[in-house]
Amino acid sequence: MATITRAKRRGKISNKLLKLAVVSFAVVLTLTLVSSGTQKSFWRFSSKAINYHVDESCKILPAIRPTGSFFLDANIKSSASSEMVSPSFRVGTIFNGRSVSRHMTTDIANFHLVKDFLKGKEGGLVFDIGANQGFYTYYLASMGMEVHSFEINEQNFKALLHGTEFNPHEVADRVNLYPVGLGEKNKRFDMKGAQYGGFLTDNNDAGGSILGVSFDCFAHHMQGKLDMSDVAFVRLDVVGFEIAVLKGSQNSLFKHSKIGGFLMEVGPDRWSRAAINFATGVDEMKKLAEHFKSSNVLLREDGAQAGTCPVTLAADVLSDKKPRAFDGVQMFVVKSHEWEPLLAKMEEKHYDCNFFYKN
């Protein structure tokens, strides 16, 4: 009897040791994945099924996935970021380095604002919608963020891809690139404009060469691959389609995600490009502000871009009398009753401004 009891005790001890070994292995595996930089695929996996209320036009699409390998193009050169931006990074471009750096300096205030906001949030999930050649994509990745970027211009997208060659592996491995346009509809589009000003156009019933989807549709296709419950930051610059993107995100990003910060460029006189009228645009801007504790507009004091969003815009519209001033801009709080007069003045003057939201 004593022998049987001792055997049972040894069996219990063995089971405890086995459980301890399994737990220890899991801890070691987790630490290994985190230290090796592969934590994004480990931590971002989610098996939770969510109904994003997508229609058949989304469900019949082939799988949406990041682009992988590509052919190197000798016409695309490596260019360093502006010396006024830290951490430094590189982008692929068809322009000369001075042109890229000069273009980047117009967004210095934005870069600094984003850096301050994301401090301590390394490893967080971010979306760069309208990535262009990758100024924000590789800046965000250099700060340790996991970046998912969307760009529709073929030439820009090739340059964006080359950024994975021109930056260190630990930066490039955090970048996921999609040659897809985001908006409200799931269909094929054409494009108007080029380089810094390209946008989707929906005047071809037969469909164009660019796949456009709603963010809800993107989220639907990424189920089981990407956990979007906690989004650290979103940057949106789609030259008139920003309201369409917001409308196409209501059942995913703005319903099932906790969003930390949001930076968006808005030009109300361009909303018609996506068949959005002024009243609808105002309603969506108000709705967006409800998701954040603070909503702000960045007005420029001087410089090449001051004419498109000057400090004088605040007069007789905004009640904030103590805006935060930095890097040649003044950041004003926008209150709920100020959205319509602010956007109406922007439309009248053909202004486009950057808005920053945070929780």
C-alpha cells in the first residue's frame, strides 16, 4: 500500500514537472520571438471571428496580402531622410536626394508630433494610408512600429518597395506593403494625378487596374492573420478620399479597435473626387472626433506650405486662444460646434490642413 502511495506521489510530481517544463518552454519561446524581431507575427495573430458586415463584392476578392519580392529598378535611388528628422531612415525615389529632403521638411512638425506621441509604444500596430514613397512608413518602422502601408501609384509603390532594400533588416522586417487603394467601395479603379497627388477615380464602368477596398473589407480578409483590436496610430493622406476611407472603416477600425492616435490631411474642396458632398464630410469629421479625447488642427505660421493652411484660418472660427506652438505650426483644439465653420472656411479658401487626434 505504501509503495502504491509513493508511486502516485511520484506520478503527481512528474505531472507538475511536465507542466512546469511546458510553461518554461512557452516563456523561452516568447522571449526568443520578441528578441529576434518576429514578435509581430506571433502577437498579431488573432483567431477571433468578427462580422465586419462586408458584402459579396468583398468576399469574392482574392486574398489581400502584403507584397513580397520584387525586381530591382536602377532608376530608383536611395535617399536619406532629412537631417531634421530622427531616427534617420532611407527611402527609394526617382527624384534626387535634395528634392526628397526638401519635400520632407514641410512635414517636420508632423514627424516630431508623431515621435513624441509614439514614445514608449514600440511594437505597436500602425497604418500608413497613402504612403507615397514611404516617408512616414520607414520613419514609423525606424521607431520600432509594425507598419502596414497602402499606395496606389505604381511608380511610388516601386519606390516604396525599394525602401526595404535601403533600410536595415530590422526596419524592413516591420514593413508590410499593399498596392491597394482604400475607400468606401470594393472594385477596380483608375487613377488621376501622379507622384504626390495621385487619387482613385471611378469613371470606368469596366473597372480599372487598381484594386480599391474598404478598410472593413481589408479587416475581413486579414482575420486570423492580424489582430487589429489595438491600433497605436493611423496616418491618412489620400488626396480627397479621406472621408470615403472613414466611411469604409465604420464596422472595423472604428468599431472593434482601440485607436491611440490619428493624423489626417483634409481638403474639403477635394471630397467630390470620391462623390462626397460637404454635409457628409462634416458629419464624418464630427463622428471621427468622437472616437478621441482630443481633436486638433495644425495651422502654419510661415514657410512654403503656409498658404494652404495659415494661422489666420483660426480667426472667428476657433475658440482656442492658447494653441501649442512648435516647428513653425500652431496646434489648435477643435470643439464639436466648430467643425462646420472651420471646414466651410477651408473649402471656400481651397485650404488643406493636417488634423491630429489622440486618446
